[in-house]
Amino acid sequence: MLAEQDAWFGLIEKPSEEVIRERRDHALNDSDKRYLDERASQAGVSSHLGSGIDRPLLGGTQPDLYRCFMDRTWRSMSVAGTVGLVHPDSHFAESRATGLRRESYRRLR
């Protein structure tokens, strides 16, 4: 959220903690409420995306929109259907993504 308001946060490489603190204090000087609202919104979305109830296949993995999209496409297709997805290997390389790998393999067969 800070990088959206001030590009410095997204572009600077390895600043000192003191420099980060000063820049953050300056950035939050007039937008504390907006920052806290955004943090609460992100926490809610993250909790929803990582829900083991809504998406048991993704339970315990790092939640992101693409994994939810993968799960949704697989659940929406018919038994004889085909889905083509292009994605990075990172979705399958994560140690906790066992369920995702199994489902992908099952769908390929």
C-alpha cells in the first residue's frame, strides 16, 4: 500500500531501517486511516483466498488469486472437459502445494 502512494517503497533496494522508518512516518503523516483500512482489507482478502472451507484444495498454501482461479476452473469444467492454463512453476514447487500438484496431475491424465 505504501508503494502505491510513494514509488520509493517499491523501487529502493535495501535501505536502512532508519531510512525506512523516516520515510514511512512521513508517508503516513496524513494517510494513517487509509493505510489501516487497506491493511484490514488485505487481511480479509488473504483470509478468504486461503480458506480451507471454500477451497480445500488450496488449504495450507500461500493464497493468491491465480491459485484460486486454477481451482475454480477445475471445479467448473465438465468430466470430459479440458482447461488450458499457463502459469509459473512456483505454484507447484511450494512444499505445501501437494494437493494442487495431485489435482493438476489427475486433470492431465
